[in-house]
Amino acid sequence: MGLVTRLSWRNLVRQKKRNLFLGICIGFGMMILVVANSFSHGMVDVLINEVVSYAFGHLVVDGTQGNSYFTMIRDKERIVKIIEENIKPEDLLEINENLGMMGRAVGNGEADNVVVVGVTIEEDEKYFFNDFFTLLDGNFDDYFSTDYEYPVIVSSAMAKSLNVKVHDTIKIRIPMVTGQIQAAKLTVIAIADASNTFMNMVLFMQGYRVKELLGYKPWESASLQVTLRDPLKTAKYYADILHEKLKPGVICVAGKIGRADCQLVAFKHHDQAKEALRAEVTIVAGDPEKAWEKRGVMVSKALAQKLGLKAGDKFNYSYQTKFRGIYEEEFTVDAIYDSRTKLGADVLLVNEERIHDILNTYLPAEFQEFLAEDDPLYTALATEWKLLRRSKDSQELEKLYKNERKNKSTQSRLNIITMYEGASDILKLEAVLNLLTMNAVLILFFIILIGVVNTLRMTIKERTREIGTIRAIGMQKRDVRNVFIMETLFLTALSCIAGVTLGIVVIKVLGAFTFNSTGALSIILKDGRLVFKLAPLSILGNFLLILVIACVTAYFPARHAANLSAVEALRHYE
Amino acid sequence: MAKRIITVLVCSLFIVSGFIYAAPGVNDLLAEIDEMMDLESDGTAKVKITQQKAGEGVKVYEAIYYLRDRDDAFLIIMTAPEVEKGNGYLKQDDNFWMYRRNTRTFQHINRDESIAGTNAKGGDFENKKLTELYKPTLNEAGEEIITETMIGKVPVYQFELTAKTEDVTYPKVIFWVRQDNYLPLKTEGYSLSGTLMESAYYLKYTRIGGKYMWVKAMFVDEFEKGNKAVVEIQNISLQKIEDHVFTKTYLENLSK
């Protein structure tokens, strides 16, 4: 084998010009492959880390209520606890509120649309700013200052658009979670360039200040973004677990009517549920039609007798809330039902649409367990929230939300989304880019390999007499074949290594340029630069693939050379 | 003795005149305005909005508006400008749809969404009573904030209201209403933080079906200076409208 290797190497060096030309072609192809591959990986990395994870989060617990376009989780503490209990601490990096709202800003004589975003960070975490922004003017420390009512960090592009400088004020108008209009004066404490163009229209403020502006109560939250250590591996896994753990219980709230204890139980506002309940609940007084309507209220006969209530009477029901003390609501008895049911004697039966808004605003301190889950009546009872089914991708998610928009219920909805559903189209981009790159490279290599075949054929033709000589002095057919294959292998391997090296140089050079783009290109820029991310395994795989293709391609002409008769070969004359 | 009698008489006169000329209560004024302006009838009208935005010039929007009194269903079909022509909005029960002529599709929208890119929202077209939405703002002494003042040469009552529900755009509103017939001449809407956001001037009223209705109003954006919209309502008819008008099919046909 040593002789074969030495001969192959010598032959490779013998025909420098031809091999150099072929080597340049192979190396160039490899360089293109490395650059394209790194570019697609870098682009996806930017999209995931700079766009998807900020815009969608690795995993999001999304809450909505009624038809509001605001996200709303009424009991943040409870949901955060469930998240923390079910995601391993080593996998959980942080949980953030996705606080943001589009509004209108007026600076010094200029106006623009802005997105006000709340970023909750402590003073000792301010390194975040240096990772994220390039400070141009002002001081990031003022972000935590209480000297200003609403200190805000503005991008240089937005500062220019609004014609403001540090310590100038910006007036903003934004809608609140309630639908009312809010206005505020923000003080520019820093002007900075964000690493991503998406951040140019964003005004950054402390999370609690944005919450206050948007009208969230301290215990409420916008959707919760969960940042995971390895989202590609764990996001879907934890999303499924959280989906299971966030299954809601039925609405059953212990309260009082006067001094009498009772349980408020809500039934679903759809025909199937009502049918199931009708089979169990017999109305003995009042207006049955009204009782089953959207705002219907029914009192059990035993409770009505205890309180001296008749159909049409008004009464006050009170319960202990979690954050707001005792809440009292006035109801009218639409009907009285026979209390000899499995629902129990002290039950106030209410249509869910009558109670969701109240329970969402005045969260009960506790929801009681009511009926067993396998009880046929259980599914007729309204739940604390509606847990939306998991979606496979963006299209399915969009369809789900579209259907939910038609649903006019005031019930809260919870949805668990990972970036795969929230931004599946962006993530598909990587696969598409890789495919395109691979196709382009295969075409390139097909052309190159035709070159290899031709070169070998020419070489074999030129060396026919030489082949005859070495065969005559005793070299085996197999060795002759291997000399040619090894020669191609050396050429391809050296060219590929040179191509990879050149590719890395090109990446460094291209990555050093700064682009002042605000167009579509800016989406894939980080700090104004193209991002390349070398994928060593992918490059190694391609390298091996090319070697195999080269060997296979060289095999047939090499075998042809090896099979030449020594006598015929010696007689060959050009 | 005579001096005492005169003093008592003068005081009584002041007290009586005080009762006679005292400003009415704010709740009474609101109820009066609601009563005066509640048409209690179906209605059709042509609505023209001339919107001026700073740096964007003037745009004129025109639409035909159909209202069913029974359930407050309404239908709006845009007739101008050309890019909006044929687009429409339909509200029925809790459903609010936007129709796009180009794609021939209906889309569920939120009542807080803009109508045809103007400052008007779906919710603005709902028939709501002031007494349901607002209550008088009380000062530190627990009294209603109401004063008598003038707008130009017209004597008016100026009073402040606070939202009763969250279902209003402005949590605080100030009204200026004529003293002689209680018609609002001007309103100011304030944000929760107390910033003046919008002033509305009701320039012209008409009497129809025994009720009052403003037919020309100017809405000035006080937040972003230079933006304003003049809304004119023309060709008002209070004839009953058939139920088939408030359907998707009818909107599609109108759009053609």
C-alpha cells in the first residue's frame, strides 16, 4: 500500500497544471458549500435567537379573554408555579411576561408608530443592555431610576424619527387592556442601537411600568414566555407536559348568601351541556326558558327555602377573592329547581356567561372540587378556563385562533405554544435553505466530477504505456486501479481542505462588513452584520460524501486502466 | 322689625332664585341628552368623513350606514375612496364582521378595530346611553363638577363625567351642553392619566322624528396636533329596514 500511495502522490504532483485546475474547481465548490451552509445556519440562529425567541418565546403560555386582542393571564402566580413545578430547573432559564403594545408616539414635532415593550430586569442584571444594545447617548443606569416617571430606552432610528435627544420627553398614546386609551410622557434616558432591526421601533421600559400603563393588575400578566436552555430538544416536550398540567377544574366557588353557605356552580352555555343538566335538574318554579339562557340563575329548592327566596327575587352572593377581599354580586332568581339531585342542596346554578367576567376580575381564593371527573354531568359544567388544543404548526395555530375569534364566550382561554408552532414557517426556512444549498452544491459537484472523469481518462490515455510497463514488471491489476483512485482521493481531499479553509476566510471577510440596511436584509443581520455559523459536523459529512462520490467516479476509469493488457498497453502509441 | 322682615324677604328671594336658577344635576342632564337623542327607530344615513392627518393631507371617506333599533345591529358599506369602495362592516348580536371586496371574504374583527383606517371604531357605531356609560365626577366635597359658562355667545353647562364601565374609550369626559335645550356643543375626552386626547365639536344638529341628531361634528386629535376629522351625516331616513339587510348576503350584494 505504501508503494501505491507514493506512486499516487507522485502522479498527482507530475501533472501540476491539470490537477491544480481541477483542484481549484473542487475547492471552489467546497468553499461555496461551507459559506452557504454557514450562512443558512447563521440566519436561522439569528431568526431563532433574535426574532423568534423574543417575538414568540421558546415556549409560551398564552392567555386571552373574550375578544380582547390583549393577552391576559389573571392569576400569574398560579401559572408560574405550575411552570416552575413542571420544568426541571436545569432546563428553565427564565419566565418573562410578554408585555408590549403598539401605540403612537409624539416627540419634538414628529410622530411615529412605536411598540412599547416592558423588559423586567434587576439592577444587577444590567449587563443585559450591553449584550443587547450599543449605547450611543445617555446612561443605562437611569433605567432603574425613580427620578423619572417613565424612563425609556430608544433606538437611534426612532430617536431620529421622533426628533428627540436624551432627557427629552415623548408623549405616547396606547390602548389599555380594558380598551380605554392611555397617555403618558416618557423620558428618554438612553439612545442605543439594538442588535436587531426589529427593535428599531421599540421603546424599552421596565416591565412593571408598562404593566401599570397598560392597566394590568399586579397579580395579572400578559402571556408568559418561557426561555429554555435547549429549546430545540425540550420545547415540545415541556409544552405537552404543561398542557396536561394546565387542565382546568370546574367552576365551583364556596360563598354565602346572607349567612347561608352555598356553592356557586356554573354550567356550560351550549345545548349539549344544557340537555345533560336538564335530565338531572327539574325546575319547580320560575321561568325555565330564562333560567337556561345566557344570564340564567337557578337556586336549589332547599337553598331557596332556607333563604326565603322566590323566583324573581334579588339576592346578594358573596365570596372570598384571592386578591380583593370579599366580593358581592347581585343575582336575580330566574328559577328554583328540585334539590334532590346529585348537585347537592346548597347549590346556586349559574350560566357560565353570567359569571366568567366576574370570576376573572375577582378571582376566587379557591375553586372547590365538584363531582368526579367520570361523572356524566361533569362535562356539562363550565371550567375555569378553556385550554386550547395543541397545534402542530403555524397554519393550524392560525386556524385555531380564527375559530376562537368566532367564539364570543367571555371565558378565559389558555394556549401552550412553542416556537415550532408560533414560528414554524421561520423554522422551516432552515430546511429549505439547506435543501437549496445542497441542490446547488450537487449540481456544482456533478460538473466537477465530469471534470474528474475526463481528467482521469486523459491521464490513463497518456499513461497507457506506463501502465503497460508497471504491469509488465509485476504490478497487480488491483494496485494499478488503486493508484488512480488514490490519486483522485488525494486531489479531492486536498482541494476540499483548501476549500474549507478558504470558506472560513470568506466567512470572516463577509462577516466583517457592516450593512446599513433597514429593508428585508436587516432581518437577518445582527449588529448590522451578516451572521455565519460554522456547522463542523455538517461540513465533515459533506466532505466525506464528496470523497465517496470522487472515489466512485474514479473507480470505473481506474478499473478500465487496470484491466488493460500489458502487451497491448506497451504497444500503445499516440 | 321692618328691617328684619326686609332682611328675611331678601334672603328668601335669594334662596328661591337660587332654586329657580340652579344648574340641573348632571345625571338629569345625561338622562335628558339620552332621551333627546335616542331615535328609537331604524335608520339609514350617508356618512362622510373628511380626515386630515399631519403630513398626509386630506382623505375623504364616504359610507352608507344602516341601523336596526331592535337589537342595535348595523351595516356599513363604504362608497369612497376608491380603494375602500365595496368594503363593509356588519354587526349582528355579538358578531362583528369586516367584508373585503377584493378577496370576497368576511373576517371576524374586534369592536375596537378601526373602520376603514379612520379613527372611528366599530364600538363607536353602537347605540349606547350616556347614563349607562358615565357618572358625574365628584369633587373633594363630594359635589358634582358642573359650572355655567359660555361657548362664544351661547350659555352652556360644563360638567365632568367619569366612566362607570371600562367599555369606553375615555375614562374621563367633559361636556359643554347648551343651557336652553341641553344639546352638547363640545366634549373633551381624557386618558386615564388625565391627558386631553380628543375634543369634539358638534357643529350642526337636525330634528328628526321628534328627536335631535347631530349632523356635522369635528373631532380634533389633541394628542397628535394637526389631525382632525369632520363627520357629516346626510340623507337621514328613519324608515323601517328589512331584516335581510343585516345579513352577509346583502352586504356581499351591495359590494358588487
